[in-house]
Amino acid sequence: MTASTDPDPNSVSQAATSEAPSSASDARVSDRDDDITLQSRWDNQPPTNTDEAAVEPYELPPLMQTSQGISVESTEGWERLRRPEIMERLTQFQFGRTPTAPIVVNYNVLERGVESLGGKARRTQARIEFPAEDDLRIRVLVLTPADADGPVPAMLHLSFMPAIMNLDEPGIDEDLAWSGELEAQVPDREAFKLSPFEIERFIDRGYGVVLVYYGDIYPDFDHGNAEGVTRLFGGDGNPRTREEWGGIGAWAWGLSRVMDYLENDPDIDAERVALSGISRLGKSVLWASAQDKRFALTVPWLSGEGGAALSRRNYGETIADLTNPERYHYWFAPRYQEFAFNVDALPVDAHMLLAMLAPRPTLLITGSEDTWSDPMGEWLALKAAQPAWELYGRSVPEETELPAPDQPIISDLAYVMHDGGHTTKPIDYEVILDFMDTHLK
Ligand code: GCU
């Protein structure tokens, strides 16, 4: 399976110019001539760097020092001073502000405890509905082991595919999905196809599985904010303000609403819910867990640039690639694009995003051949983030060198680089389940 919905990510040229950036987001909101000028900055770029020897030296913003120069040496200092400061910068400069205006949310439970997976699981399905926009709904599929005698810990997976494409059995809540390519709704079964999430592995080990389709939260195309949950907060497809949220902010928000639902589901132990997502959805689960401490354990899978990989390291995808006006700028706050050609000025980097998850168990999964996502960049971000886990007395990797493929490094902050590319592998599931056994059983 490839997790990428990008036909050939490596064909996207990398941006590099030494000119000082103008305010990119200002250009986005201006007229067409300016848009053309802006786009030209992304044209004719040198190829993506995948040569370790060509990585230039860089300096990361300090993790354990406040903007006032105070060094943080206690969990109190971290929680009270530094963590909120970093959250604010991630909000302003990368993901945008998550709205907090109150909205009405209903949980419509469609069925409960129906036999599933040939009898080994019980199935519950719900729709999270928003009366203010009555055609919006987030479908939630919950599976728990049939022999469970109380609430179980679970894996909540944010999927690229609607439930029916992960589990094709009668009674699944089948409806419309979004085609990013057509920018239109299509029947669920016509959504972009990847390998299904391996539900049974979790059920067999005594865990619940909760599946949510990302398109129900936010359709994955530019101006998707006129269609997704962003509509509830005024998203209308017009150019966004500099710090307005984008797709990743919306996907993360949706996951928190699913967590609200799970807190009311008697079959799930909401204090033991792990969260996973792949690729762009790996970026999204990082941001979801950063903002919402109810997620007990997090598995960003191949999250790469804008996720767990250091942006200052010029290897694989860059912020310029991500925020190219013809690519994925709409996942982020418009302001992030201002750093496309000036990454050293970005007040945050991936180690700071990761540190927001401390001290909760966190497992990074990368692929040895997934150069676009920069597995080394994720390892170095983990190493730079580990002081946050150490403050709480949690275990962190002692190794300093990048681990060999298929050699998991397991501590409370953990890393595995599977042998292979931008895809899921059996070892990923094995490591996730062992990690969940250690922390959630
Ligand atoms: C593209 C994009 C990546 C992203 C990936 C995915 O390759 O450049 O940043 O992670 O799509 O979500 O599959």
C-alpha cells in the first residue's frame, strides 16, 4: 500500500531561492498578477535533496528555554511557561488557530453491539452531527472484541478511506466520500483506494478499533474549508486570514470531537485511547495530540515534513514543497507559507511539535526508503524532543545513531524505521501492538 495520495511526490521540485521572502500570505489575498508572481517563486527549482552529504548545518530553536531566556528545568516550568509558548507559535506560524466558539453537537448512535468480523467483534456505529450545518456528519465505526467484558482500550485511526473500504460487511454506514481530484462527492466505494487498516490484529490482541474517515471532517483540496467542519466557523472558500486554520487543524479538531463521543461510549475506555494516522494524517494526529491531552498514546506514521521531520534539515520534502500554491498550502495556516524560502526564520520546528506530546507514550514510524519524508529528520527531531520526556522521568532512546531498518528503539518515546518506503508494513503493526501492550494494558 502506498499511503500517499500524491501520484509522484518526488516529481515535485524543491524550492530554493536566496531572496528574502515577501509576505506570501499577503500575496495570496491580492490580485491575479501577484498570484502569478508568487507562483513563479516555486517554478524551476533544483531537485529535492536526498544526499546526506549535501545537508547544510542548521540550528534548532531551543526547546527548554523561554523567549525571555529563562531555562526550563522542571515540569512546572514546562507546563506553565514553555509549553504554552510553543503551542502559541505552532498555532500562529504552522497550523493556524483552532476555533473555540461553542457549537451544538449531537451523537446519533445508529446501532450498538452488532455482530461483526464473523463473530469475533461487536460493532457500533454513530454519526457526529452538527445541527447548524445539517449535511455535515462525521461517521464513527467502533469495533470491540466480542468477548470483552467491560470497556476496552482502543486504537482510533484516522483513515484515508470511508469505513466500507476498510471493512466491507453488510450494515456499514455507507454514504458519500470526497474525491480530491474531482473536488466533488462520490459514492464511498469510489474514494481513493489504499490497503485497508488491519483491524483484526487489534481485535485479536483485545483492543477496540475506532475508524474515522478524514473526508467526513475536511475534504482534501484547496478551498475545502467551504465544505468541511470549517464551515461551522465561517470557512467559505475565500482566501484565509494569515493565522486561520487549514486541513490539518480541521482533521485534528474532528479527532477531538470523536474523542468526545468515545467518552460517552460504554464499550471504550476513553482514558486508554491511542491515536494513529498515516502521512498527512500522521501530521494531523501529531497536532491533535499536541492540543488534546486525552489521547493517551500517539503513533504518527510516515508524517514527514510539517509533521515529525525537522524542517530546517534540507533533505526530502521542504516547507516550500508543502506550501506550493499548487500543492498543500491549504493544510496549514497561510502564514506557514511565509517560511517557504526562509525556514531558519520559522519560530518552531518538528522537535517542538513532538515535545507537546510529552510525557505521553509516542511512537514514530518511518521507512528506510521514504526519502521524501526524511526518516533521519524524524529521528533527529525525536532526539531533540527527548528532554521533554526526561523532565517527567520517562524513558528515551539512549542511542544517538539512526537505528537500522526493522530495529525498533522502544522507550516511552519510541522509533521504528521499517525496511521500505512510504507504505505500511507488518512490522509497524507488531511494534504498535507491543507498544500499546506496554502502556495501555
Ligand atoms: C505528499 C506530501 C506529503 C504527505 C503525503 C501524504 O507526498 O508531499 O507531505 O505526507 O503526500 O499524505 O501521503
